Amino acid sequence: MREEVSEMARGTDVSSFKEAYKTPVQADFPAQLEIKLGQATIRYEPVDTALRYGTNPHQPFAAYRPVIDPQADATLSVGDLTMLKGGKAGLSLTNIQDMSQAYNLLKYFKKPACVAMKHIVPCGFKAQTEGEALGDLYNRARLSDERSHFGSVVGFNRRVDEETAERVMESFVECVIAPGYTNGALKVLRSNEGTKKLNNSIRVAQAGNMDKLPKYVGDDVDGFLNIRSLADGTITLEVPYLTRIRSANDFVQDPMIPNPDGKDYIVETAPTQEQLSDALTAWYLNVGVRSNGIVFVRNGAALAVGTGEQERVGAVEQAIDKAHKKGHSLEGSVMSSDAFFPNRDSIDAAAEAGVSTIVWPAGSMNDKHVIEAANEHDIALIATLERCFLHI
């Protein structure tokens, strides 16, 4: 007869593991770093910010910033955070990465804007289109994907005011990063510290120099190399992504594929100014989306983001499904794709969802079929002539 196990003998208490998310882990990292690139030497020093752990609670990590000549103009942003409110014993690597990516997206927008980041991908965004207040921009960004907004990092490209801070405190947010805060905003963001109320551990960071971050082809990228390691410790160096799209005027608004056997394949539908503006927003957001990446935008607001799919049409279908599940209609929206469409199926899927405009790099052997599909559906098809893959 099988021996019975009593209820008293079963059950391992795992409740204490939640403390790991509030406990820093230490390791011996060097006090300084030097990287020699040819004849040049870049020196790094530890950031002056409390750090908790890396990607996961058992992974120690350190963050270093370039040593800047005190006589030179300040250029650091996320490497020179001013922490106006702490919590959870410091920042994790994922917190800092999300802050960095928030600024890396907001740098493209001259008008007030708000972005919500989750796992280094934007889950919400709204840029000012009709003079909206910053708090309204935050609310609309949150509504892009309220479920994903839970535990996000929120970034602004303007000083946060008291009303905006009150909106932020209505839902769980890990961190906020902005160029500045009013005294009233700081009072609100600190109001639950030391309690068990919502956002008692929200981290509030101030960082400047967003305008110093390189973004366009031709910008100075000295000191801005992307440094990554591979599985065996091999190091790769890469120039950061720079776009040739400085304004909507840089889009190719009448893409054409020559046809040696007859009439050329030319996009027939022209975009409106509003569609061009949304296409610019969608393309800039796509720069920060893990490929394969798809972004839907209308009136300066993100409606859905498809990210990390291995197939192009799968990313389109994922984003459409997310939009519908979150209650967003895609009628009249702009869709951005970070790479070419291998087939016309993505265009057909977008048309069925109501998309009016598509911005994409071009470059497929089947571009003529993509143009044919766009013409069949009266979709304005805009080309960037650049890809914006993101592999992190």
C-alpha cells in the first residue's frame, strides 16, 4: 500500500522571496574602468546612484559613466541622475535601462510628451497635438496599455507639475524620470513614503541633457558607442542608431518600383499632414521597439506595440490583437514597421483593421506586391529608406 503523506509534511514557505526584490546584492567590481580605442582612452567612474541588483535579484551589477572634464559642457543624462526620492534600496539594471530608453525616445520630440517603458519597450506614449496638459498626456499614455503600464517606468520631456504627479500616483509605477519637478509635484510623489500605500517606493529621478543625445545621421557620436558582450566574453562595438528622418519632409511619400515590362508600381494615395505627423511619431517610437517591431499611432498616441516576434506578419497580428483587446480601434491609424514586408499579408491585415497609412523602410524583393496591396486598399505608403531593428 502506498504510504500516505500527511498534510503537515507538505508545503514549503516561499513568502520570504519577495524580500529579494528589495535587497541589494554586492560583488567586487573595479573602482574605475578604462577602454582604449586606438590611441584614445575613455575613462569611466561608478555612477553616484544607489544600485540594487542587475537584471534579476541574484545578479550583482555596477554602472559606470564616462569621466567628464569639469571644464567641458555637461553631456551626461542617465549617468548623472539626481535621485529626488528613493525606494527598494536603489535602482536595478532594468530600471536604469528603462530610464535610458525613455530618454532615448523622448529626445526626438520637441513638443511635450510622455512615454511609459516596460522591459525596455514602450507600452504607452502620447505627444502633445492639441495643447494638452502634461497630466493629460500621461493619462493617454497610460491608456495605451493599462495592464502593461503596471510597474512601468514613466518618462517626461518637460518638468513634472503637481497635477501630473497626482495622476502618476493613481497607479503602480516603479520610477519616474524627467528634466525637473515642481515643489508641489515632489510633495505628491513623496506623499506615501514610509507607508504601505500605493507607490510608497516609487523612485523619482531628475536628469538633464536630453538634447545632447545623438539622434540624427551626422550627429557627433564620440563617446556614445554601444558596448555589448557575447556568451564567451567577446566584446562588440557599435555606433548608436541614428536616423536620417529629421522631419516628415525626409519621408519618401511616393514610393515606386520600376517595372521593365510595363507600368511602374507607384503608390497612389498621398498622406495628409496629420498622417505624416503620426508617421513621424510612429517611426521614432519604433526605434525603441525590439524587432520585429510594429507600432500603431493616432493623434500622437500609441495604440498598440507589437514586439519581439520572429515573423513580420506575426508582429502585425500581435499588435492588432493587443489594440482590440485593450479597447482601441485602429480605424484611421498609422502603422510603422521597423523592416520591410516580405509579403503583402501584413498590408492586408492592416487594411482589415482600418489602417490608413503605413511607414516602412522598403527593400523587399516583393515591394511591388506591397505597393499593389496598398493601392488596392487606398493606403498611403511612406518609405524611410532605413531599417530600425533593435536587438537587446
